[in-house]
Amino acid sequence: MSDDQEKLIKTTVYLEEEVLEALKEVAEEYSGETGQNWSRGGVIRVALSEFFSRRGKIL
């Protein structure tokens, strides 16, 4: 792992089926737009980062 990557810690989150499908769709969209493979977990990390940023907490 390079120094510029943060260590990810596995966790469990329970989500509704509709949310999982939406995360999958957005991951596919991001993959098409960026040319990089996006996962649902990656989308969740981006969404949480934006959420905390809007609340003034920079992670």
C-alpha cells in the first residue's frame, strides 16, 4: 500500500435493497465516466466524505 492511500477497515452496514441497487447504478456510472472500476463501497465513501464536508468536518 502506498503512503497516499488510507487504510480501509471492514465494517458492516445494513441497507435497504433499493439503496444497494442505487449504489450499484452509481458505481457503474462513475466507472463509465472515469474509466476506473468503482465499487458500491467506493460510492459510499465518496457520499460520506461529501456529507461530512458539508457539516464542516474535513476527513
